[in-house]
Amino acid sequence: MEPGATFHCEVIKLNADEFGNRVTDIKCHGRLIGNAANELKDVVKPLIPAGGRIIINLGDVSYLDSSGLGALVALKVTAVRQGFCILEFAEMTPRVMDLLRISNLSQILSSKGS
């Protein structure tokens, strides 16, 4: 995907994992900035109360700003507070990982589970 591409995400329901948790994969594409952060929250938040595992795949995110970072943190906090949802972030690019390291959020957001 080209660096200036508009953000969008795909919701893919997968088979249950080895523990019987329903698994939903959210594949993100483009730039996770500004209003795109709200779009991601609008997609993921309704899935959290149902429990199970939600995997947010950031492998095709070309850019992440403070709004996008805030959305990821907010979703993680919501999942932790909910208690029966495992929210994971997968396939983070080196650019995204650098941002997480600089902001001291790499341990929180790169960890598996909630």
C-alpha cells in the first residue's frame, strides 16, 4: 500500500483458538491518524464486550500519529477493564515499534493478551 493511502480496516472472524475463545482479526491498512483513529475505535469497541480474542494487525499501517497511538491505548485499556477480552496487536512495523519505544508504550501495547 502506498504511504499516503487512506485508512481502512477489515474485520475477519476466525475459528476459536485452542482455549475456545472466539477470535476476531482486524487488519488495518493505510495511515492511522486523526479521524482514522476514531474509525478504528468504532470498529473495535463493540467487539470487546463479547469477549474472546481480538487481534489488531498493524502490518500494513504506513504511519501512526498521536491520535492513532491514543486509540490503541484506549482500546487496550477498555479491554483490560472489561476483563474477559484479550486484545493483541500483531505484525507491528519497525516504524510503529520505534514510536512505541519512544513513547514508552512498547511493553503495554506489544504484549500478548490483556
